[in-house]
Amino acid sequence: MATKDPAMKQPAGLYLISFTSIWERFSYYGMRAFLILYMANEVIAGNPKSHLGGLGFSDASAGKIYGIFTAMCYLLPLFGGYIADNFIGKRRSLLIGGILIMLGHFTLATDAGVGVFYAGLAVLAIGNGFFKPNAASMIGDLYAPGDQRRDSAFTIYYMLFNGGAFLAPIICGFFGETYGYKYGFLTAGFGMLLGLIVYIAGANKALGEVGKAPAKKDKSVVHEKHPLSKEEKDRISVILVLLFFVTFFWAGFEQAGSTLSLYTDKFIDKTVFGWEIPTSWLQATNPIFIIILGPIFAQLWVKLSKRGKNPSSPIKMGLGMIALAVGFLFMIGAVMQRGGEVQDITVKASLLWLLGTYFMHTIGELMLSPIGLSLVTKLAPVRMASLFMGVWYLSSTIANFISGLAVGFVEQFGAMTIFAGIAVFVGCCGIIVLFLSRWLLNRMHGAD
């Protein structure tokens, strides 16, 4: 009878951080599933969705606000990572972030007008700034340099917290689109509360000393005050080069919450066996694909490593970009099925086009996102680990802002032009990364 290699067993801290992140992702994706719908919904006589609440913004205005908010959720980790590294440590930063995220959702749930709405979004974004970089960075701290379990661990982490992203649109979307959007926000807040309770109860046992002290005061690591070495500079340059290309991947991927959501709401046939699937529920498609495919990819990287055939991180990421580009070809098919830029909402495209898009986007995400997180923990100087995790999220900052602006571009140029443009541009970026992979690998100095 075959036994599992004890050397490949993952530490308990991985599962604690993953479980906490499940509920952080539950709260974020639960709210995100209907955020733009809430902003664009008008509370006026004759609107069948008036009872749900809403702010009555135009699609373009809602898209811009959505883009700015989600961009801030990825910009502020740069500052949250710096504060954790230098002042309060990763463990405390993650706790502060979770509390702020919970309070942000409860603020939105008051449905008390535009001013309170903006305040709730601000608190949520600041909370993300503290939570995001430190969850991923602490996972990196669980492994010694060169540990072959690292890529697999980040894939497991990615798969597990996407369990929360899968449940979120269904549960929060159900309450939001059935009883009123404020109940969706409230459900998201309670999800984060549950995650905090588990984190506080299990941190000391599962994490030990990991993340307690700020990186610059961690006695287990020698911190000499000296300039960055050439090797460190080379590795940082790899992070920055890949950051540039990854930005365009996320700009395409994040259309799920903006242009794809609005296009789906109007022009995709969501009726299955006589029942119409709520638009927000379809945001669960990507997470469920991750849950299905995540274990396959996690095992694949381990098996390829044992055989010495594991592709380098840049190659995986380049292929991920190409997969995203292929995904947008399905949306082009949806537009063509409808006869082009037809504005008649009674003319619908098949749901299969959207599912094909999300399937390919998930493959791209699994080849790029967990690999990128793992790569940063390998390449960033130890004394700057959380800071550079925040730097890595800058790609999503720019991408989410572009995602919000794209709503207006669709209105101006048409869905076909936007979907085709994304497919061509991101596909070209992926090909360039493949060509640069050997040069990038040399500058990593064996840290892959």
C-alpha cells in the first residue's frame, strides 16, 4: 500500500491562512458580484428591481467607481505591506485588515445614501490593504528557500480560498437580489466575522512565531544594513518585468465584474430548464472551475518537479496570458451569435459562450496568479517580503481601474471591438513573455 511522502506534507499554518482567506474572499466576491448592479439600479416607479435598492448611477459612472474602488483594494496592499514589514508585523496586520473589511461591509449594509456608500468602500479598501499582502507573504514564510512544496502550496491556497469566492456570489447574491442589496452586504460582513473568529482561535498554535514580529525586527533573520546586492537587484528586476505584463492579464481577467457582468445581465440567455439564473450567481463560475482544476494543477507541478520537467515560472505565466486571450474568443462568438452590436435585449447569446470564457480564464489564472505569488516570495529580499507582495498587487490596481473604464469603452466602441482588442493584446503579451523566459530565468539566479 502506497503511503504519502511525509516530506510533501503541508504545514498547518497553510490551512489556517487559507481558511481565513476563504472568508475574506467570500466577503469580497460576494459584495463584488452585485456591486455594479447596485450602483446602476434605479429606485423608480416601474423598475421591477426597485425594491432591491440602488444608487441610480449610469453604467459608465458605476463602472468608473467600481474601477477606482477595486483598484484601491490592490494599491493599498503596497502600504499595508510596508507597515507590516516595518512596524506591526504580518499577523497583526492581517487581523486589522479583517476587522476593517467586516466593518466596511456593515457600513454598506446601512444603505444610508451616497456619502455612507463611499465611506464603506473606503474602509473596505483600507482593510484589503492590510489583509492581502500579509496573508500571501506569511504562507511564503512557512517554507525554507528551495522547498519544492512552495508552488504547490500556493496553488492549494488559491484553490481553497476560491471556495469562498464560489459560495459568495450564490449566497450573498441570493440575499442581495432577492431581499435587497443591503442584505447581500450584511451577509458578506458576517462571512468575514467568521473568518476572524477562526483566525484568532488558531493563529498561535498553527503559525507559532511566523508573522509576529515585523520583518526588520525578526531575530530569526539576520538583517544587515547594506545596499541591495546585484543578485537581489536582478531578482527584483524580474518581478518588475513580469509585473508589467501581468497587469494586462488582470485588465482582461477583471472584466468579469464589469463589462462581462453588464453584458451577461443584458445579452446572455441565463434561462436553464425554465429558471433564470441571477446574474450575480454566474460570478461563481470561475471559483468552481478553480476548485475543480486547482488540485490537478497542484499535483501537476509536484509531479513535473520530481521528473525535472517543471516549466519555469515565466513560461507558466506566459501560457496563462495566452489562455486568457483564447477565453475572449468565446465572447466574440457570443457577440457574433447575436448578430453583432444589436441593442435589443430580447436577442440573447448562449450561456455556453460565457462558460467557455470563464473556463479558459480559470486555466490562465491558475498558471499565472498562484505562480506569481510564489515567485515574489522567492525573489523578494526577505526584509522586504510584504512590501514586494504589495508591489506585485500594483498590477491589479491598474488592471481594475482599466476594467472600470472599459464599461464606457464598450458603450463607445462596442463589445466586439473591446473583446477582440483584449484577446489580441494579452495574447501578444503572453508570447513576448515566452520569448523573454530564458533571460528572466538567468536573472533569477536559481531562485525559481
